[in-house]
Amino acid sequence: DITIWDFGGRGPAGSIPVVLGAHQGKVTQLAYHGVYLASADDAGQLFVWQPPQKPDDSDFTAPEWAYPAESAITQLTYLNEHTVFIGTAEG
């Protein structure tokens, strides 16, 4: 799972984190672009999330977009807001 803590104000002490729990494999890559977070795992799953921008947005749970790759994702980067490049263990 990916855990996001709010470090605003007094910091994360006593706050409840947002947990992004769609991955079935071990998360191997993370990349941010603007308000979007892309995450990839060793099971070949790629998810694009729009994490909450406010600490009180606790209804956030599902990815905006998902892509199944053929093998473990070993590289991940954003080209721009709408384009994510991945590299896999299979090349």
C-alpha cells in the first residue's frame, strides 16, 4: 500500500493518513506530476491517482486510471500531465 501523510500545520502526529491500496504486488515505482501520482508494482500494475489536496478529504480510495503491463514495472516517469512512460522487466 501507499501511505500519504499530511505534513501541513503541526505535522502528521495524531493525523490519519490516506492509504492507496489497489496494488497486488510490491510497489516499485512512484512518480508525481502536478496533482497526479503514478504508482507501479512488481506484478505489472500501473495506477494513476489524484490524491486529496486537503487533509479532510477522507473519501479518496480508488485510482483514476489503471493499466496492466505484461511483467514487473521497473521504471516509471511522466513526460507531461497526460503521458506516463514505463519500463518493464521484459524490456
